[in-house]
Amino acid sequence: MDTNLLEQPIANLSRRRFLQGGAGLTLGFCLPAIAADKRLSAGPGQAGGGLAAAANFEPNAFLRIGTDNRVTVISKHLEMGQGTYTGLATILAEELDADWQQVRVEGAPADAKRYNNLFWGPAQGTGGSTAMANSWEQLRKAGAAGRAMLVAAAARKWQVGEDGIVVRDGVVSHPASGRKASFGQLAEEAAKSPVPAEVKLKEPKDFKLIGKTAKRKDSAAKTNGTAKFTQDVFLPGMLVAVVAHPPLFGAKVKSFDASKAKAVKGVVDVVQIPQGVAVLAKDTWSAKRGRDALTVTWDESAAFKLGSDEILARYQALAKTPGQVAKQIGNTAEAFTGAAKVVRAAYDFPYLAHAAMEPMNCVIKLGADGCEVWNGEQLHTGDQHALAALFGLKPEQVKINMLYAGGSFGRRACKDSDYVLEAAQIVKAINGRAPVKLVWLREDDMRGGYYRPLFHHALEAAIDKDGKLAGWRHRLVGQSILIGSPFESAMVKDGIDAVSVEGASNLPYAIPNLTVDLHTPRDIGVPVLWWRSVGSSHTAFSTEAFLDEVAAAMGKDPLALRLELLAAHPRHAAVLKLAAEKAGWGTPLKAAPGERRGRGIAVHESFHSYVAHVAEVTVKADGSYQVDRIVSAVDCGTAINPDNIRSQVEGGIGFALSSLTEEITLKAGRVEQGNFDGFPLLRIHEMPKVEVHIVPSAAAPTGIGEPGVPPAAPAVANAIAAATGKRLYRLPFDTRELAV
């Protein structure tokens, strides 16, 4: 990208500064895609070795060292607040033995051949808590190869053996002769070194950065205002677009009158696109005022017009009939026939908005040789191909500049490339005569975006004459995120959407007879999308809240029952024991007069990480409650940056607690909420005290951006039940049920 197109240079994207600064060392890597459950086996070189790239040689590059002594780590993953830039830089810098202060991070362009997510095959993107896990060995090898080449360069320059050379904190030295040089001083010579076909990685005992707390690489810029988000992009001649979207899903423009909109000062044009009517202006405010002045008549003949209560009633009726089997163990029917006691419960979960602090936005410029995009890019390959198809370009003609994103929670990884394509449709409608910045206001995203699906769960447990849990039935009803998407062929098998039943179909508890089945209504026209922790955001609640109810029916302590059923799952059991121990499980809680207090526990595995929460709550006489404390234990393999892990778990807990009061409701097909007044996020004074304990591990790192979410809400629900004796089955909670 050309940085003079912006009001200020975008430091984390521009390669121009480096190229102007002189020669250096750029490392490229060509590593094959691997499945999520396989370890990376390819070496750090290209086809078994080759020559290091020159300063302007960039294919497959993850590391660049300039003669100015700056170490640049190129991140193939989006930084949207989750700490990706810091984590990826830590992995590479550890093996490079760089000085943390000299390390910078730059967002990679869209190029799946070089920057594919190794767990996704030939596709680049950020999601599923995969950034650290898929990059772990890849970036360690990248750093180790860079270190080896610096050592080789120093050995040649000083005419000494490599064995006597030491690398520490960005300095290469030869203690025997007293010689030393910075990485920058050796960069040009190192660029002449062959890329090693094999490298030796550090033993964990030798880590200096991994496992320690390092300052985040994005904090300073975000604090002083120099960090660049999409809203900070200003191109010469750029127009800002705000779109009038239909009030119902599936409605279309019938006609519109733009005369009043065009009369608004600053408005330049009004165009119809497939998604609605776009008003283009010189600034956002003028575009918004122009949209407000539009007169649009909508064709609602094919629109979706049900309300959420009607959808839920339909789901509850469906749950009375068998669905498609997602998991079957043993003979569940026989277990229930011979049961001494049967426990039943049903849970309802609403649509939820992602509500990221930065609503959707995108800048697109169309030129003779292709198009260029600036945004907080999460699904590089999908968006690149969607834009190429729209404009009739080759994918490589679509250049994407990955900026910071102000949150996402899955929203920017849209399977349909919705807001990106909308920006492109506007550019196309004006024949590319100007760059366009599309801006969605809060109401645009909350009323016309994508949602966590509404779901109904029905569960039954069979307890035999010996007091054992003999059978378990779990029926789910809800929309599929994946059916009809480009991911359907890979993730929908025999009609079962894998993310609809995750957390239910892989229940870790030792239950000899288990059936999980699913109904997937295909006539509900509400757009749905993955939401932080996806299916586990509702399956963990239903399974963990229900298991507490089963424990009560069996007369057992909820922790004891879980541990009994997790004998074959030591990592689940370990986080449970740690959280319970640190929380003082079993000790009484003091309550003030008129208040009731209780503890609840829950455990869940998602994205190959294990998290247990113990929640402490206080419930007042009027039914209102406060979450006082949550003690968490997490096993996510090697802790790359413990402080970031704690932050993500804390943030996940806050996110989950918000879901106890949030919902998106439809009335006659129209979304009723438009902003945070109707969709309340957790406020800072409502955040409980959180303690996060990390299980030491030498295993490869797994996800942490999402796994803190699923067990939080059920832990709170179980704590409320422990305090009051009353169970809540529908989210958001109706606290009137708790009043005495």
C-alpha cells in the first residue's frame, strides 16, 4: 500500500519505509497445510533449503530484519484486541533471541499461498482460536532459522567457528575474541546465507520470552491514538457511504426518492445496490443525514416475518420429535426404560448480536489493475475471492491491507463477506470513480447484521436403581450456521452442522448410553453466524446446568459427580480440581441479612483448551443478583504469554456475563433492539473479581480467545441455584423468578 494515501503512515503495514532504509534480511517459508490434529513436520526452508531473500524479496515472509536493527514479525492473523500480534511476535522472537524492544509487528497481505492458516488448509484467516496453535511450530522455526543465518553471517565475517558464537537480546557475540554486532549490522551479510533445511529449537527450560509477561505490541499505539483502524483511512477523493437497509430480512428495494437526500449538504450521490440504497457523501455525518432524508419503498413480499416468540414455539414443538442423530453411544432407550428416576429440563437461548465496539466498515479503491481494500480483515481468502468474483478479477488482483479491528467475536469473519461485498457493490455502482469508505452505524449492525442463532435444548437423564447415571438424551433445535455456506461440504455431515452440536456431541462424561440429536429448521430467514465460542456458547450452559440438576437428583456434590464421570479425562479433571481448590469449594459463604449466597461450578473444553469456573453470587430478596467472584483454571498447553491468557479469560467471562442480560428479539420479522440501550453490555462496576490460574504445561499451545466464555454462564446459573434453590432455564435471566 502507498502510505501517502493516509493522513498518517500506517506503521504496522508499510513496507515502504524498510525498502527506503536500505538492505536487510527477509526470510520466506513455504510450509504445507496440515490438519488441526497433526504436528507440523516441514522444515523452515523452501523445498529443503535455498538462499535467503534479498531486502525486497517477500514471498512467504514471516521475519524481516533491517539494517536499522528493527526486527519485523509479519502476522498472518488479525489483531482485534485478543493479543495476536504480541503472541506471534513472542514465538518468533524467542527462537531468534531478539531484544523485545526491537521487535515490531506488521499485518500480512491477503495471500493464502504464503500466509494460510495451517489448520484451514489453503485459506488465510483468523478464527476458531487458532492463531497461536497453528503458528506455534511454524514461527518457532522461522525465528530459529533467522538466528542460525545471523550466526553463520557472523562466523564468516569474523572468521570464527559458529560454535563459539552467542546470541542474546538482539546481539550476536563471540566472547573468545570480544567481537559483537547487532542484528542490523549483520543483516546484509545474513541475507547471503542459505536458509537451513533443519533447525534446532529451544528446550522449554531455555525460554526467555515464552511463559513470561511481555508488554503488548499494540498497547502503546492504541493508548496514544496512533493505531490505525478503518475509520482512520482517508484516501484522496474518497467518499463515505451509509446504506439504508431493508427493515425485514429478505425485503428488497421497490422504489426510492433521493431528492431530499441529495439536497443535504455534503451528499454527492445516491445509488441502489442489492443490499439497499447507499448515500455517498464527503463525510460520515453528511451520509447519515442524507440517508435519514431518503424515502424508500420496500418490497416485503418475500421477507421473513415471524417474531422470536413464534420461532421459539416452533422449536419447542419440534423438540418433541426425534431429530437427526449426531452422537449415539449404547442403548439409550433401554436405559430410560429401566430407569429408577428420570430428570428432565429444557433451555432456551436467544439470538445475540456480536456488538463489537467498532461496527462494520471497509474502504475499497478500484483501479485499472485491480482493487485495494483497507479494513480489519479476518477472513482474507474468502473476502479476496468474493471481491474478485464481483469485479471480474483474479484473486491476486485484490490487495487487502489488514488494519487493526476494534473487536469482532466472529462478526468480521462473515461466511458471506457481507459488508465487504456491500462496499464493493457501491464502488461498482459508481463505476469506481472514487474510493469508498462504507460505514455501518451501531443500529445498522444490530438490526441488519448476523446473530448467534436462537436455540432450544431438551435434556433427559436416566438414573438407575444403583444411583448411577445410566442414560442421557440431548435434543437441540436451531438454525445452522454452515448449511448454505462455503464451509458446508467440510463441516456438515449427514445433515449435522458440527458447530450446532459441539460441546454436546463430544460430552466428556462417562455415560454408558447417550443420544444427541438435532433439528435444523431451514425456513428461518434470520442471518446467523459464529459468535464467540460458537456452539459451545449454548451447549456448555445446557449440559453443565443440567448436570448440576442431575447431581441434586442423585444426592451428590456437583464437583464430586463431575470428577467421578471424568476419570478418563484428566485435563478436564485437573482444571476442575484447581478451580475448586482455589475457590474454597465446600466452605460456607457468609451472607448479609436478607441476602442469599451460593457457589456454582462448570467445566468445558472448546478449541482444545480446558476451562473450569467457580462462580460466587449474592441474590437479594427482590431477585436481583450480583456475581461477586469467579475463580478460573485453564489448561491451554504452553502459556506463550500468561498475562494475555489471563486477560482473554477475564474478557471471556465479561462477555459471557453480558449474555445473561442480552437478547435480540424479533417482532413480525423486525429486530427490536438498535443500540446498547436495548442490548446492555456488562458495565465495569458489574464485573466480578476474577482469579485466573494457569495449569503448567509443555504441550503445544491451544486456543484461548474463546474457551473462557462457555463455562461462565452455567457456573453463575449453578451458583444462583445453590443460593436460592431455583433454577433458571431461559436466557436472558428473568430475576423475578428469584424473588422471595
